[in-house]
Amino acid sequence: MSSTQATDLYQTLKRLLKPQFKEVCLFLQEKYGYDLSYIAVDKAPAESANQLLELVKQNSQGFQHLEAVLGEVIQGKTAPVETPNNQFDKKRLITLLCDCPSLRSAETRHSLLTLLPTYIADNINIGKSIKDDVLEFVNKCIDYRDGIKELFEAVRFFDDGTLPFQTLSDFLNVPELTPEPDALAKVETPITKLMAQLHLSAQVRASDEFTQHNHNSLQLIREAMVQLKQLSPQTQEYNRVSLIVGSALASTGELLQAERLFTQIIENTNKKTERAIAHFNLFQVQLRREVYQKALENLQAAIAINPHYALHDLHKYPLEQLLGAGGMGCVFLCQNHNRLIRYARVVVKCFWEHPKGTLDEMFKEPFAMRDIAGDYIPKPLDFGYADPIKQERAYFVTAYIDDAIDGEAWLEKYGPMNLEMGLQVGLQIAKGLQIAHAAGICHLDLKPANILLLKKTSEVLETSEVSISVKIIDFGLSQVVPSLQQKAMTMKQRSAGLSQFGQAIFGTLDYACPEQQGFSQYAKPGVQCDVFAFGTTMYRFFTCKNPRYFRERDLPKVLRDLLGDCVEENPKLRPESARQLINQIKKIQSIEPQKQDKIAETKIRQANRYTDNGDGTVTDNITGLIWLKNANCFGRQNWKTAMQSADNLADGQCGLSDGSKPRDWRLPTIDEWKAMVDKKYSWPALSDTAGTHEWKEGDAFSGVQASHYWSSTAHADFTGIAWFVILVNDYVHYFNKTYPNYVWPVRGGH
């Protein structure tokens, strides 16, 4: 090729839009195998065109390859096609898309993004208003050949059959889908093989939450989803394959996509078996999303079709309410039709995994606790199998205590406990542990969620000095009932990708002693583990903070030594028994609290969430982290640049007069972001200085964007991806490092 022709190619490349240039590079890589790792594909074409020309020169047919790809990309921008193309009334398209149900929900918009091809999705930055996000979708999709078609197909997955989608389809003049003979097999064969390798099935299980995926498995599942959405739901065996793909999606954490698939199956299939399993899968998915009422409705629908899906004996204990779920199983409030039990309503715990040994052996300790420590546990009443013939799906029945709530719900409702109440709670827990330990029974799963708290009425208070009653649940179960907590231990670095359900299970590890977490240099888990968990549980009750970051200075002075000793890593350094805990608590109760302790406690209760330090920084009084007051000093930057900007920040920049030096500042970790956001608020998910109302400009921060902010946490599996938080709400996700998000530096902690 002549130098004139090379110059012409260079000029053509320079005139391309940035997305077009990237598409040219991707086509060269995919079609002809060029190594583009040294090409700055995300820079302006004028900056990278020479690099690309130098690369293709090394191939004898390189210029021909480049010409062919350029022609394809440029022609694809204007060539008419039968499916949605880029020739349309843009304003009308945006209006129609805003009417589609999937685009009205911020959560679904993020899920919809994953259905687009990677080379398009990686360029889309959403998290603003509906109209702004839709505009972003359209503007970025229009830059790619068939980009609007891809957007249309993604919307079809969620909204097919709705009136707004039909209007959109008519506007874009889209033909009906025609089934291809082998198309479904192309989806089914690889996904079925993968499911077998990962020990997954078409029926979703709670343990699927902790499936270990890698780049290849995630890519295969995504490809199956993309291929499936291009087929008509009327295709033969479509629903059966959809169950498999939906289950695979659920195991990756894409719960909304899985939920949509299962809902679509229920709407389309006339086979009872498919409808029943789809309802049961919806129960599992919605339970993980903590949408408990809908989850219960779908479980009941599955049982109505096939009683096999019942998790306990419904004749004895009809369902009334789904109370929650954890590592061992899910918990229901039920009516009592068992004439041998004198309670109108009972609590039924249904287990995820088959217990070790017989039911008599399994529940021996809980019933022993009833006889020796009945004041400290809900009364155990019954146990059995949902299928007694096959001895499958074990359950356990206890008394229901009206108005009692678990410790986490208490903290959410009332906040941290004061010294008097906390000591009352701690003393009752310690007494329950002491009685159990004397009988050779350990709890080994003590945490606030396993403590039921009940405020006593004024009538009861007249005859008692204790204002709150404590019941410890799940005593004696942790050693005989398999828990998903063990699987959570294998994912210590990947908790951010879990659902609310998975995060809750993962969070229980914060209360587990080192002996339970694989530190083999110590003794086997036993009494000392309950002492450790007592310390972490009481720390949570007194501070409302995560015990993973246990700091004695957060506690009232009179408790620092006691609870600090409880959480010593070496079990030999902890209090020897629950009896010692009881003695120490009684000693503290008998001493009139010192004035300084009262003052300190009052200050803690009255302290603001944030303190403006007057030097361009703001301190978070919960975490102790120091944040830059200006939340938008750097604008949007890619991850690498954002890391450098934070690292180079120092006194004299961004309004700082704090004497800080380069390398003092950094990006916050994803866990620090989770501690920063306030779920009570949105747009942005941030409180004011006092922590009592939503954030307003200048109180205590300035320039906060209800958008994406980078964290310093890179993805555990993919080096090109990092985690970010969206301050519209508290949504956490990951993104390609090359794309721009806002930068908000922090210092201190880690």
C-alpha cells in the first residue's frame, strides 16, 4: 500500500467517533486475531490512530483487514436493516423507552445493562434520573451498529407482552421472532454442562448463593441469556431451558433477571411441573432479595400445584408469615392445628440441608435446654419431616413470643443500648450460657439475630427490676444442622457480590471465634467460642457497629476490659467461663457509674454523625474516617487516574488546609463506602451533619453527586474491573476500570 493510501486510512480513523474507533479495534481483534493490548482504544482516535496503523503494518494483509473493517463499521452506521436500527425519531424513542416498566426502576436498569453486549455496556454510565439514564442508553447505543437493536432486545426480556413495549415495537417496526430449529440446543448444551460442573440444577437452592464462578462461567451464562432472549417464548422446550438459565443466573447474583425469567415461564407454560418449579424458584430468589411477602405467595403457589414443595407439615402448622431466613434455614410464623400443643401460633424453622443423624439426636440438646434453662430460650414444641416417609426436609417448632424482636431489629428500631439496659441483656445471655455450658451444651452461633428481646410492660416491671426479657434461639442446633456459613467462609474476599440474604450470612462470621474460622493452632470450638461471641454481640448492642472493627474506645469505660478480653484471638486469654461474665457484670451493676462515664455516654448519644474540621475535611464519627469536604473536586475519572488523584492529594488542593501530604489520601474501600452511605435516604444516600435528616449542600459536605463513585477495591477475579457505589441509593456494583466515575478521597482507617 502506498503512503498516500496509508495517509487516507489515517485520516479516516481520525474522523471516527470514539465508540466507532473502539468497534474497529474490537473487530480486528475478533476477526483477524490482532493483539490490541498496547492500543489505547479508549482515547480519542486522533491519539491512537498511528498506533493502530503501526500494528496492522506488521501483517502483510493488515491494511486490507483494516479497510474491510472500516467499511463494515462506517457502512453499518447508515445501512438499513430489518430489525431496529439507528434511523429513528430520537425524541420519540426516548419517550417510549421511559414508558417501559423495566426502565422505570433503577434496579432493573442496572440489570438491563448486563444484557447488552460488553463493548456497548462498558461505555454506559447510569445512576441518575430515569430520563437521564434512558438518554445515556440511547446516546451510547446509537454509536454502534445494531446498538439500538441490542437495547430493544434487552428491554424485550423484561417488558415483552406489556402495552408500552408493544408500542415501542410498532415504532421500531420490529418483525415477530421466528424460532430457529437448533437455536435452543445451542443454548442448552453448554449451560447444562456448566450446571453439572457447578453442582447446580433447574431448581434454585439457598446454597447456590455461594457458587464460585470465574470469568469463563460468567461469560457462558451471559451468552446463554443473550441467546435465549433472541428466541420466541413459544419455541418448543423454551420454558424448560429457561428454568436452567434462570437458575444459573440466580447463582451469579443477577436476581432480577432470574426473577423475570421465572415469571415469564409461569405466564407462558401450561405444564404444571414447570409452573411449580418456577414458583418455587421465585420463592428462593425473592427470599434472597428479602421480598418476604411475595416469596411466601410463590411458595404457596408451588405447594398448591405440588405438595412436594412444602418445607414442613402444613396440616399441623399452616403458613401465616415468612419471618426471615439465615444460614440454617428459613423461619415461618404459623397457625397451630396440632392438638398436643397449647399455642395459637408457633414459629417453624425449616432447614436448607439434611441434618446429621436422626431427628431425636438432632433436637436432643434444644429439648434438654427447655428442661434446664427454660427461662432463657423459646420453648421447643415439636419437630419432624415435611416428608416423613422419605425423611426429607426437617423442621423444628418453637413457641411464638408476641412482640419480641431479634437483636438486629431492635437496634434498627431503638438504636444502641444504654449501659443499664445493655447490662440487663448481657447478664441474661451470660446466665443462659452458664446453664448450658454446665450441661455440656454450647451455642456456637451466638449473635444479635439469635437474641430475642421483649420490653416488659409496666405491670410486669412493678414486680421486677429488669425492663427487658431475653430469649436465646437456635441453642444446640449449630453442631447438628449444616449451615451455609461454612460456604460463606470460602468467599471471604467476595462478599460484596452477594445478595442481602448472602450478606447477612456472611456477616455472621463477624461473631465467630478464630477457632471456628479455621485457625487450627487453637483448640476445637467450644465454651470459649461462646465467650468470644458474647463479646462481639454485646459490642454490637452497645455501639450499633460491626464487631469486625472492634474498638474498645467505642464502649463505656466500665465495659472495655471485660468485652475486650472476650474477643482476644487466643482462647486462653478470654474469660474462662460464662460464670466469670456473670460475676463481672454484677460487679459493674453494683457500682454507681462514675460521672465521667455518664458524661461520656451522653456525648456519644448526642454526637453528630459528621464533624466539619474547618480545614477542608470532615470526620465521620461512626467510622473515624476523614473525608474530603469537597465531594466533586476531581470530576469523573477512570479508576487508575482516580487512584492517582487521591494518592497525590495534599494541603493546598481542593480547599485543604490540613497539613496533609501526598500519599496521606486514598480512595475508600467498598466496605468503607457501605459504612458511609445511609440507607434511610436517597438522591443521595447520605445524611446531614447530625445524621438525622437527608444531606443538603454544605451540610457537612459540598458537591455530592447522586451518581457513581469509585472505591479502591478491585474485583477479585477480573483485573480490569473495580467496585463502585451509586449514591442514588446504596447500590454497590463493579465496572470496567477504564470508564469515568466520581472521585471522593478519604484518609485514616483501612
